[in-house]
Amino acid sequence: MNDRSAFVWMTVGLALLGLASPLSAQRAGMWTFNGQYSTVLPIGDLTRSFTDGFSWRGGTIDVERGATDRLSIGASVGWHLLSEQNATTSLLPDAALSGTALRHVNSVPLLVSGTVTLGSPGRVRPFFGAGGGLVWVENRTEAGPFVLEDTNWHRGAMGEVGVQIPRARSATITIAARYQRASEVNGVEREYVTFSLGYLLGG
Amino acid sequence: MPGAALVCLLVTAACYPGQIEGVDEPDVVLTVFDPSAAFGSFVTYAMPDTVIEVDAPGTDVLPTPELDQQVLDAVATEFAALGYTRVTPEATTAPDLIVLLSVSASEAPLWTDDPWWALWGWFSGWSSWYPAWGADWVLRYPWAESYPGVRRPGTLLITMIDPDHSGSEPQSIPVIWASALDGLYTGSEASVVSRFQSLVRQAFEQSPYLHPDRP
């Protein structure tokens, strides 16, 4: 399944889930803001061959508006960093660098997102999300006096599962795992999973 | 302003963790090429029989004429394995490529506009093959701005020129492929001898465009 079809199916699934639930005015029309601290786990051969270390550096912000009681639609922006010192070969379209080096991936996804939240207000609620858009990715290799840097805009997609844990007033804690993909451009493809702890306001 | 500087520092450190520590491991091989070059059409090459010491003579670089010859032989071996034929300066027909080897005596920008005449003017092939090149022409690396860096003392630079590949700037000789072997000529001679063959081979292995299907 390619990126586009995966994104379409996730979007259709979310829409059906959201529309199948009883409509209510409780969340429809209301804005939510979810600021999340994210850790990053690289997956996929192309990503892991460049940087294969778990990263504690990342952040994600989701801003969405309730379309129905369960379905909200909005935007997601993130900054996710992978970094590792290893001895491999960094390949760019017109250059290569081999040897022990610090290799970094800075990924900034800019996505349109949708989230379906199940369960009842005031209780722990599971949610599912999907999104698509663009991902800016910088791949940087630092070895001795040499630096190779390669930046590209990729088509991107994400799928997410998580839970909302209600807290006092209108704040909610979120815990989520998100699969993030930046599709192939110039031989570079990046895939990773973020594990995020968020603080959700509104909704 | 101190606050802004602190933010910049934190952001930079966050984007490139470990950058301050750096990596100072030896045996780093960089290769860069010009994608517009027709690598598949090259058959013959010439290579001057000297590794030129670039910049003012330094004290950090080993004066090792015997080692120079071994390095030249290693490069020639790789070209031969790819099916290229080496021609001598006495050949009447110009080769498709010129391959130049130099080693840095002091730290310098990685891709400097090397003065062709001052460094390589003694090579007798030039005058018979490419009489249009003047003494003030320079070697120019088209990727210099894309891949900046530093050439540390002892770095071996292998440079490939296609004389028929016209440069975009006047009086420039465009380089179509180059490989920098960081700090190869530093350390003891035994250390260099133990490393150079694998590093030269690595430069060619990570340049698959030099491997067109050859008979």
C-alpha cells in the first residue's frame, strides 16, 4: 500500500468512525490545543541505516476543531530529532561520506490531521488519528572537518493511537504513539514512531 | 540579546547534539561528483606521477616519496579494475580524463581554486593535449558552496578532470569528481601504509557512477 492510499484509507476510516457516533454539541465547534513532548524511535531500513538510536528529543503540537462530538480536524506540526554516532556511509545524490561520524535527522512534519475520540467525557478515552501533508527533513553528517547536509520536502503521512486522561478543569493528559512517514525523495525515506506525553487544552 | 543568544545556542545544540564534542576519528572518506558529467563515456585517463604538496611546505606532512608512489599505484589499480586505460604524457591523443593527486601541508578550505599551472604545469601532457589552457587558469569545484569543509594537514585529495567538460566560468577547469581522504598523511608512515589501500578502495566503492558497465 503506497502513502496516498494508506492516507486515504485512514482518513475514510476516521470519518466513518466519527460520523457513526451520535452527534452532540458538546465538542463540535470547540478548539483543542495539544502540546506534546515526544520521544522518537527510528524504524525502517533506510532510516535505521542512517541513524538507529532512540531519541529523547522531540515535540509535537496539534490544533484541532471539533467537527462532531467524536471527530475533530485540524493541523499538526512537530520537530523530531534522530541522532547517532556510527561508522557507515552517508549517501547523497551527488556525494558520499564514509567513516565514523555524527549523523542527525531533523524532521518537521506539517500535516492536516483528524482525530476520533471514543468513550465518554470525564473518563479515560482512547483516540485514533491520521494525517497527511508535507515533512521537511534535514539529514546531516559530521565527520572530522567534513559536513554533508541534505534537505528535502517529502510527502508525509501519520497514524496515531492514544488515550486521553482527564484532569482537573478542562485540561487533559494524552499519551500517544504515532507512526510517522516521510516518503522517498532522492533516495531518502524516513520512518519513525513517536511516543508522546501531551497536555491537551479545550474541547 | 543575551537571551536571544542563549536561545540560538540551545536550538543549535538541540538540533545537532554532540556537535561540540565532534568526531575526530581517522579514516573518513568524502567523495563528490558533478551529476552532469558523462562518466559512462570515459575510457582513458592520465595521471601525473607525483603527489603534489599543496600550500606552503609544512612540517605535519610526511615527506614520503616511496609512499607517494604506493598511493599512486593504489589509485591506478582501482582505475584499472574499472576498465580504464592509463595513457602516458607522450601519447599523441588526449585522454578522456586527468587524475591529479595532492596532499595538504596546512589547513585550508576544502575546495580551493587550485592554481593549475603552479601545481601541475610541469606535466608535459598539458601542452600537447590542451594548449588553450593559460597559466592563470584554476581548477574549480562546482560543489564548493554545497559541501564546504576544511582540508586538514595530511589530507589526500584525488581530483578528476574532464577536459572536454566546459566550465561555467572563464579560465576555469571544472572538476567532475573528487575524493578527500582526511588526514591520511598524518601519523607514522607505518600507520599510513596500513590504511591507505583500504581508504583509496573505499573512495571508489562509494562512487558507483565510476563503474559503468565496461567490457
